[in-house]
Amino acid sequence: MRNLLPILTVLAAIVGIWWLAVAPMNVRPALDIAERGGAVVVPEGSVERRDVSVFKLMLDNPSLVAAGYDLKRPRLPTPAQVGEELWKTTGAMVAKGRAWSKRSLIYHAWVTLQSTLWGFVLGTTVGILGAVAIVYSRVVDMSVMPWAIISQTVPIVALAPMIIVVSNQVGIEGRGVPKAIISAYLCFFPVLVSMVKGLRSPTGEQLDLLKTYNTSGVQSFLKLRLPASVPYLFTALKVGIAAALVGTIVGELPTGAISGLGARILIGDQFGTPLAIWSALICAAVLAGLLVTLIDITQRVTLRKMGFHG
């Protein structure tokens, strides 16, 4: 409960701000609909209201503000509307035995999760191997590390189409591999940086002590450097899994995919259904939270068995 209370407090604040933001975001379409239904709106005509601030419109039409909370196609849906849409595309689908229907967010989340996990494994592997090479080779440290840092300045939305085109040119078929590569691209850097710091965390005295025992480089790595880097690795994995999920969703946008949370967001945008967009976004946030929580539990168990405390 001590850890849960701050989380619930922040969540309540976010929902409260979200709910308050619905009125100014939806007041213009609400007034347009009310005016077409015969209500008196100040000022009259959507053209005249175009240059009027949303807050003045709310003050001039207080009785119509509530209509913005019940629009079928709102600019910003209410938390209740998003929750209802989430239930329709998850729990209700399960109850009907259609959990793997292409209209179910469970199906789309599974498609995204598969590429996320592949990208996470690939990015983590590359990050760990790169960190080992950097720590043990000054040449690699001076040549690879700057390029690894520079690579993160390239916007992923610009890089994703390039990866897809190159993948197609080299004969990689399907959309899963390019998405996994994009996911790995965002994942590997935090793992690389944290592992470099972790592998270098043993002090000179600890390394000298192992030398007095005539330990080899491999033994020094396995018995000192690698165990010392484990807390750093798990911290990076929490960031990496969330980044991998973002990379997969971004990778689904330019591929023309029809499955996955990113495809769901894109289709919702194309067909003007904000509820589909928001439900997919919330589903992605929940999925990221579950993945980070799973890694956190694994971290606690692993560090406890290794003798780390606190």
C-alpha cells in the first residue's frame, strides 16, 4: 500500500486533469451540434466562433458545456468513454469468445508484443555485447561509443521508413522483422550505456585483489564485473522494454500494417474515430506497465538471490 498510494494519487490527478480538459477541447463541436439542433448559441455561426477562445465560448454558453462530454466523435473523449471502448474491445470480446478477433485489442496487443519482445531480445543482446567490447577494448570504446550516441539523435520516425525499405531490398519479407529492428534500435542504447557503467563499477582495489589470486580475464569478468553490472542491467531493461514497445508501435505506422496497436492508432486517425486511438494508447500504456512490472519482479528476485539488499 505504501508504494500503491503515490501511484493511485498521480493516476487520479491525471484523470482529473483529463476530465477537465474535455470541456474546452470539445466545446466547438458541441456548440455546432447544438446550433444545428435549434439551440441558441452565442455567437451564432461556426465561422463567427472560429476566432473566439474556447474559454469565452464556455462562459457565453454555460448550459451547453456539458454536451461536450457526450459526443459520439469527440476531439478528446472522456475517461469513461475510453474505458467503455476498452471494455468493448477487450473484456466484452473475451466474454463473447472473440478475444482473437481482429476487432479485439487483445489480438492487436499480442501482435505488437511479439515484435516488441523480439526487438527487446535483439537490442539487449547487442547492447550487452557492445558494452563488453567497449570495456575491454579501448579502440572499440573510442570508435563505437561516439557513433552509438550520435545514432540516438536520428528521429525514429525518419529512420523507420528507411529500415523498412532496406529490409525489403535485402529480401526480408513480412512486417515483423523491420518492426523488431526498429524496436531494437531504441532498446539497445540504454542497455549499452548502463552495462558499460556497470562493468566499470568495480573499484581498482577489487580488481587488484583478483589479480593477487591469479584469476584470468574470463574469471574476473564472471566473478566480479558481470555480477556488479546486474543492478545496472535491470535498470536499463526497464527503460529498454518501454522503448522497445514505442519502437514497435512507431514501426507499425509507416508499414501499412493492419494489425498491432500502431496500426489501430493509424486506422483510427484515418477514419476519424478518436475512441479507437485513445483505447489503443491506453492499452499500450497498460502493456508497458505490465512489462516493466514483470522486469521489476524479476529484478527483485534475482538481486535477492545474489545477495544484494536495499
